[in-house]
Amino acid sequence: MVLGLVCMFVATNMRNLHRTSVIILTSFLLLVLIACAKIGSPLGGPVDEDPPVVIKTTPLDSSVNYSPKKNIEITFDEFIQLEDIYQELIISPPLDEKPAAQLKGKSIVVQFPRDAKFDTTTYTISFGNSIVDNNEGNVLRNYEFVFSLKDYIDSMNVEGRVINAFNHTPDEERMFVMLYKNLNDSAPLLEKPSYISRTNEEGYFSLHNLETGHYRLFALKDANSNLMFDLPGEQIAFHDSIIELTSDRFKDNIIIRDSTLAYLINQQDSVVTDSTLSDSLKKQPSIYSYNTQMVSFTQLLKNQYMVDYLRKEDEQLFFTFNESLSDTFHIHPVNFQPSGTWYLLDANKTRDTLIYWLTDTNAIGMDSIRFEVTFPIYDSLGILTPFTDTLLLISQAREEESLKPRRSKKKEKENDQTEEEIKPVKKLMLSNNIKNTNAFDLDKKIGIITKTPCFDFNADKIHLYLIQDTLEIPQKFTAFKDTNSLYRIYINYQPEELTSYKVVIYDSALSDIYGTGNDTTIFNFKTQSSDYYGILTINLSNIKSPVILQLMNEKEIVLSQKFFASDQRIRYEYMIPKKYKLKVIIDSNDNGKWDTGNYLKKIQPEKVIYFPQEINVRSNWEIDYSWPLNY
């Protein structure tokens, strides 16, 4: 209306207005147009944070004697959207084909396939996190619609949580949780489940409206979406025993807790718990509800193979495998005859990466080398058997050099003569382990690192000085090779706090396996203050079998690992002030590592126990904890 009046005014009085007035009125008109075109939320009032509310269903929720030929219509108090409905929608017991869910105004209409086969039982349709409101995206989580093809609703329930066996975290992508009436061990491998649900983001699950009976409980991260454990790399979890859902089982108790859940509730000092888990366990459970917890894992794959092989440098061969080698790796040259020992082997701790340093000069000078290699693989029966292959390894350095643009013969001759005159002597490259030159830790040794395997060193050519004003005071030290690395020597000294030092490594103090020596190298550093560190003492008790104690940072990177078979008092000194975690692995087979489980062999993964809280270490502070293990 305002816009119309303005237009009439301009049209009627245009002749009588000065040019300046016309410009002013035109500008005003544009502003009005812009203001009218702007659409926005009304100012004031709280932001809508409530999820959609169901106000009507046809038929009624929990209807009995229902005919699945009819559609189900669920109406809400506002317009909604469906997000990832195909992934989120679950009907339990599962049908051969999922029902379709579509929007109709403020309603969801669920339509079943025409040829769907139903059993005379209770069905639950779970919408997961698919229902969100149209404006703010508020999620109606875990909404379920229930109906029965008989004259009552089944009332048994199984609830609980699935967490990762090794780090106690839920799977972010959520896992299917399944119940089987078929109690054979092979059921999860060969057939679809009798009932199905899915964990939420925190790992909790619930299977509602179940018939009385006996069930096998299983969880699966279904990689190929067929609801069967038929891929070796699929993540799984399983309940140790058959679950009994009968009136006799529940006659004295409303809730049944199995040994796993009792362990979680009673041993708060031995398990990672959070407020969500604690609150959930304290809530009154559903009537006739069996509560449990399972740990998920991936079975050890018996599928050993070589991932890659390459020759980065003339003298270096790389072989990588998908897992630790279960037996010896054999390598034999095909196109050259070695004289004596022709390599030095460097294998990492897990033995899934092998580096061969060639020491035969004839082999180093060859553009390509052919080898016959033999290593173990698993046959179709899962038995280790030797496998032999022939591999051709081409020097990448020489190949890259050959791809460079070629020069003219005349210029090439001139350059070759120049290069011969000024060709530098190859030197051994050195580095060190001092990351912070202004605060080197007092408990650390000085590490000298070589690029190629170190063969020998001369300690007389290594000097360490304490810097005091302008004075350089020689310091006593010992130097030795790292027994766990081919590329490192250590300098052990008695550091003083907040003190400056200088290290001089003179020419050819170190030499590698090819006789190459280093150039003179000098570096300086200053030590940390002694009151910068904290001290942590842990008193471990109730140790009944071999255990592995791991000290970790917040990201669970292992900083220290210790092995025990009896009660211990462990003292960690020179702790950098920050947060830490502690974890104990119950090393049942005493092999010094955590082992996964195996479903068909009924082996659960080795138990992992977390210290119940993060440990906050502060400077110049000592913490003492008692940790009785219960397992």
C-alpha cells in the first residue's frame, strides 16, 4: 500500500518537481522496494529447539490384529523432512524388502511391499534419526511405531551397549544389533536375524517387543548390507551365552544383568565410564528387559600378502606386507651372483616392513635387479604355506634421472668435464632428536641420527661443552649405539637444568656401512627446568595374570609400556604437564600384545581396562593413585 501511494504521488506531481526532488523520491522508492523484498524471521522470541511431536497415527500406535496391507500414516505438529530414510528406517523382524516411507503434508506414510511376507508376531518400525523438523533441523531421535498381527503386543526387551574392545569407544557409523531364534553358531553367517536394531552414536541399543524364547545376540558392522557376517573384515560383537527371555527368568526380577554389565556397574575403578553410561544404568529399565554390554572387534585376517615392493635408492630395497610376517622371508638374487653377505636387513617391530640395504657394489650399480622371494601365505583352508614369486626392482633414482631432458653431446661433454673437476665428496647426513632447542628434556639422551645405517663411530671426535657466559667447558659423556635402531647413536651425559650446551661432531666421527663419513656438525641446545615436570605414581594391585600397562596421551598414543605378572608400584618421573590416560591389557596368552577375538572359536578379545579418569599432571606436583584391578 505504501508503495502504491508513493507511485501515485510521483506520477501526479512529476511536472512540478525540480530535478533534485525527483532524484530524492526515486532513491526513496528503491529503498522501499528493497525493504519489501527482504524476507526474514520475525525478531524476538526463542529459537525453536524442540523436535517434531507426533499428534496422530493411523492406525493407533501399538495396534493389535493389524492388517499390513493397509498403509501407516504418522502425523506431526509441524512440517518435517526425512533424512537418509533408506539407511535409518528399520523394521524388526526384518522383511525381505524394506517398506517405503514418503512425506504427505505434515505426515509420513509407510507403505509395505505388495508381496511382503509377515509372521504372526509384533513388528517395530524404527525411524532412527531420519525425522527432522522443516525449519531448524531438530531431530526426533529413535521414534518407533509398533503393531502386532496377533491380539497382543509382545513385551520382552533386550537393551545394552556395544563398544570397541580395544579403546572402549562406540562405532561412529553405528552397528546393527541382531537376535537369532536359530541358536546354531553358524546362524549369523548364513541367515538374516529374527530381530534387528541399531546402535546410536553412543553405542546404546534396544530391541523391543520381542517374543518369549531363547536367543543368540550378535552385532555387525555390515559392509555389504546383507545382514550377514560373510566378509572377513566386518566388525562384530557377540554375547557369550544364550539369552533366555521367558517368564520364569523374570519372575523375581524386572531387570536381568549379565556378568558383563555387572562388571561395568560394580567396577567403576577399573573401567572407563562416562556420565551418559552411568545415567543410563541408573534409569529404571523397561519391564522384562535383559541388559548387557558387548565389545566389538575385527577378527584376525588370515590373508597374508605383499602390499608393495620398490627400490627407492640404488642401495635400498623395500618390501611391505598387509600384516606381520608369520614366518621367514627369503630373498635370492637371480641376475647377479653375490660375493659373501650382500645385504643388511632392517625389519620394523611389527615385521610388516622389511628394508634391505644392499652392500654388494655390483648390485648397487645395476639399473634393475631380479629377485626370487619366498614368504608365507594362507591357503584356502587357512593353513600357512610358502609362496614363491619373482620380482623385478628398478632403481627409482636412476629412472628419474633418465627422464630428465637430454643435453647436446657437445654440452654434455663440457658439463661432464666440469662435474669431474667439482664433483663433491658424498657425506653422511646427520640429524638429532632435539625438537625444542630451548628446553631439551632432562631425562633424555642426545640422539644422533644417520640417514643410512651407522656402522661405526669415534667418540674422540665427538665433543660436548657446557656454555657458561663465553666459556665452553668440556663435559664427560658416554656414546653408544641404539640396540633397537640401525640409524642412531646416543650421547649419555649428566645435564644441569636451564643450562646451555654445545655438541661438536667432527669430520668422519660417524661412518655408515658404505664407509661414508659425516661432515663437521655443530648444534646447541638449552635444558629444561627441573620444576617444569610432575611425578605420577600408580599402585597396581589384584594382578592375577600377565598384564600390559600403557601410559598414553589424550589421543591414546602409547608413550610407555610395561609388563607385569604381579602387583606393582610404578613411578613415572619427568612427566610433561598435560593430560594422560592409563590402560591395562589382560594379556591372557602372555604374548606381550593385545589379541583380538574369534567368533566361531568363541574367543572374546583380550580384556582392556581403563583407569576411570584422565590424569592431569601439573608442574612441580606429585600424584599418587591406587588402582585395584578386577577382572
